[in-house]
Amino acid sequence: ADEALNLEESTARLVTQLLMLDQEDRVATLLTTAANVGSGNALTGSNQWSDFANSNPISDVTTGKAWIALETGQTVNTMVVGSQVHDAILQHPDMVDRIKYVQVATQATVENALAAIFGIPPGRYFVGKAVKNTGQENQAVSMSYIWGKNVVLSYVAPTPGRNIPSACYAFRWRPEGFTDFVVETKDNTDIRARMKRAGYFQDEKIVSTPCIYLLTGVVA
């Protein structure tokens, strides 16, 4: 009985995790598509942050923050970096010199130190670690990072509102008779199986392009 219960619980968690991963993939696609955002810069060659001798991450981020501030009057409060970008930042001499005095170098303290260096509020420096399989069904697996080699700078309203500017909003609704993120169980007698189903109605929209600045090709 315990094994059966654990199987159902783990399946429910998996279904929910897949829904959340799909949501993150949609948001990442929106925010890392140059045509969707207000401005940005495609880094190449010696400007890429993987070129430790010549690149200047702080200058690139400062440029993006200044552009958003000038266009909107808002201060950038969110920074999302792809996992590969974060790895390069941790090895960049400019960053190493600034974070080497962090007393306890946990993931949280290092990320908060990086947030402070880039002028981002604590807890608002995010590392996009999620991956997805881009291969076709029944074909070879091809894994890639959802956030790619990008950096997204944005202003996200702390409190959403109809007339409050923000980079993007997620609009969620629930039609009558439907559940919202509730995992349902259904017995399928035809195949003698118990099925798990969950879902929600949501759409993510960029509502203020000047609140977003995108850096692409940040590392080689």
C-alpha cells in the first residue's frame, strides 16, 4: 500500500513539475526573443563575458539599466542569467575580485553578492538552470538550457495593477467546472491504468517592452 501511495504522489509531483517547466519555457522564449523586448545588445568576440581579459560585465549591465531608467523612469529590479552565463560570471576576474570576501560562500550568499555588484535588489538575481529536450519524439535526446546564453534585465512591478508598468504579466483564469493546478485521478478501464491529469488556464504577455533589456550571446 505504501509503495502504491508513493507512486501516485511521485506521479502527481511529476505532472506539476512538467507544467511549471512548460510555463518557464514559455516565459523564457518571450523574454529572450529580441523582437519582443525594448532594446538590447548582441555580444560578440572579445565583448563576450567568457573572454575574461577583455569583457566588462558590469559595464554591459550598467548600460542596460541606464536604458530602462531613461525610457521608463523605473529602476531595474530583476536580472535573469542563463546557467552558462552564471558559470562564466563566477570565473570572471572582475567578479572574483569582488566576491572573494564573502564570508560563507553558499549559493544564496554568492548570488546576493552578485546582485549587489550589478545593482540588483537582494533575491532578484536569478540563474536559469532549467533544461529541456529539443529533440523530436522517439529521436535522440538533445538537451539545452531554456534561458540560453542570455541575460535579461527588467523592471517587474512588485504589485501588479491595470495601470502599473511592468515587463510582463501572467494572466490566469478558471472557467466554470475546471480545476486550477489540482491533480486529478482517473481510472481508465480500457487499458487498466490509473491516469493523472492537471492543468490551468494562463497566458503570459509582455506589457511594457521598454521595461526589458536583453543581452544575447553573452558567452561563447
